[in-house]
Amino acid sequence: MDPLTLIATAVALGASEGARETAQRAVSDAYGALKSYITTRYGRAAADVEGVESEPDEELRRQLLAKKLGQAGAAEDADLLALAQELVRQVAEHAPGAAATVGVELTRVDAVGNIAITDVDTGGGTGVRAEDVSAGGDITVSGVRATAPGEPPHPR
């Protein structure tokens, strides 16, 4: 995952209902530190952080935040990346349910050939989540559609 996508994903995880419901202090503190850093250092992206907070499951919001951070030069910011990685680590440890709403979850897969995941349509959250996956060939993910719980699907 490229640094800007990781940062935008971390903001979404920190703002997600699962993280808020868990309310672990470590998650809250890590999210507060990340948000504060972004809004202080990259003020132009503050509105986009709020957009992700309002719709953390919306991929377009995360993409827009990543784009704005990229335009501001955040891709090379090691401190920002470290804050995002820490938040992802805290969510994984204290609020795994925040990232658990996925259409496909691959964990520790070692395939000899290709891996293809297509036409994933979830009722909420992230469409595909992969961890520690390797393939002897290509990994192709396409046709992923994810909507927030209770939100009607987007027109195709």
C-alpha cells in the first residue's frame, strides 16, 4: 500500500464506528495524534479529513484525502507515515472490528500461481482485505463495490 493510501486508510479506520464503539484509549490517542498532525501541518487537507470522518467507508473520500496530501508533499513525511502506521497497529490490536467488515479477507496465503478476486459487493466497509499474501504470479483485484451499512448501492 502506498504511503498516502495508508494514511487515508488510517484516518478512515480511526473515524470508523467500530473504533468509536471500542473507544480504547490507545486507538483514540493514536487517531487524535494523526488527525492533529494532518490538520496542523497540512491545513489544506483538513476539510478532507472531516469528509473521511463523515463517511469513513467511502473510498472516494479516502482517495481525495490521499490526493490532497500528495499535492501537499505528505508522501515523503516520515513522521506522518509513522503516526498512520501506529494507528493501524492500535486498531488491529484494540478494535479489530473496525476493519472486519470486508467482502474478502485473505490472511497468510502463499499461492503458487495467480490470485484473482473479482466482483466483490459488500454491504458495508472495505471490499477486500489482504495480509501476508504472496503469489507466484499476478494478484488481480477488480470489480469491488463497498457501501456503508444501510446505504443503497451506488448505480453501476
